[in-house]
Amino acid sequence: MLRVLAVDDEKPLLEELLYLLRSDARVHSAEGASDATEALRRITRALESGPDGADAIDVVFLDIHMAGLTGLDIARLLAGFARPPLIVFVTAHEGFAVQAFDLKAVDYVLKPVRPERLAEAVRRACAQSGRSGEQPAATAAEAVPAVPAARTAAPDSPGAPAAAAAARGADRAPDRAPDQIAVELGGVTRFVAIADIAYVEAQGDYARLHTDEGASHLVRIPLATLEERWAARGFVRIHRRHLVALARIDELRLDSGTTTVRVGSAELQVSRRHTRELRDLLMRQAMS
């Protein structure tokens, strides 16, 4: 069974990756590092511990674009050791595959990570590490994922507009019905009622949905897109990071020039540019 280190400087994506890895029966342990410095510190301990030591790591699932050292930089550093851990790159960028496999990466997984694709990367790592009875891992050429047609069509080719439209449609696919949004975790898709969502938090190109019951779900949809889609449902932007269901606001508070709202147990800051509009909306709601 594999001992894994996952490295990504976007915390929601790291948590999701760790969840999926820990759900795989072939993974003995999975730890996370949120930056290159932390990752190198953890890998150094593993190398000093030896392949059978308590801190050993068999494979590193490594993001490429991070602050400071990139994932490629880390892989180059590890290449200088006699018995470095295996590397699986997990990235949103397709253009580094050749460099990745030049560094003898086991696999190159594109974000958003699909559970079945990650499972295949784990299989290859198991095979190459010798920690399973499977055949040796696929060659680098075999391991390069197929690039979606929507991304490879030449800009002026006849198929480009249709391909781009398909890509946009895929980005919008999460909505099963107007009243629901699909969320996926560990290979299981659930449908959450939009009426149950109290507020939404921006996390890069993702958004985290917070429900009345205190649950949260990560979706690959930018906050600006949800703001546009859900305006008619009573969701209002109160900050560059937050979208709130107007009906879920329990309290509006002004303290020392700072405006906040209470939504259930959460207290969220309202930016100055949105304060006046929000107060007007709440006043109209109270008078209706």
C-alpha cells in the first residue's frame, strides 16, 4: 500500500485530493502540504527515514503552479537523489506534460480531478513502486492523457466554435435542474437544492456552497457565474468573496465603519461598495 504526500497551495483542492486518495484502498496514508517549502521539509524527512522508515513516502502527488518553487522545480531537485519518491503531477495546465515525463513522472492528471482518473494514477504508482502485483506502469507516452477536442481545435478551424461551445457547456453542466446544483465528492454525485444554500464563498476558480445545515460543497464554478445565474433567486453579492441568499440574512451590523451580516452562525463582512445596495434591498424586503 502506498504512503502518499499531496502538494497543492489551494487548500480546497488539496482537501479534495486528500479525500479521494484516502478513499482508495491502495493508499495506506495520505498527508498534505500547502506549499513547496513544507513539501520539501516533509520529503527530506522521508529520504532521511529510508524506504522502510516511519516517515517514508512512496509517491508525491504534486501541483505544478505554486508560489515560490513550482512542482517541476521540486521534481528536478528530487531527481538528484538515489531513491526519490515517485511523482504524479496534478495540474490544471496541459502544456507541461513533456517536461513532466522528462522528469520521469509516473502520471500527469488534469484538474478538475476525476476520481476514476486519479484511481488510474494510483494504479500506475502501485505498479511502479512494486507495492502491488500489477504489471509495470504504462510508459510515458501511454500515460499522457488525451487532450479534449475543445482545447486542441485550432482557433480558425471549422470545428473550433463548436468545440468552444461544447467546452462552455461542460463548464455549465453542474446544474441538473433549475432548482438544484450537482456536487461531487469521492465519485458520488449529489444534487443540492439551491433553496437550501445560505451563502457561497469564492475559492479561486471554485466556489464553496454553505447550506442551512452547516454542510459545505465545493463546485468548479466561479462566484461571478453563480451571481449571474442566481440573482433572480435572491442571491446578492456582498463582497468579492461572498454571495448571500438575501432571505438568510439574520442581522446587519455596522461597527466602527465596518459592515457585517450574520447568516446563521457565520458572520460575513460586507464591502463598502456593496453596503448601500444591501441596506436598500433589506429595507425593501422588510417593507414588502
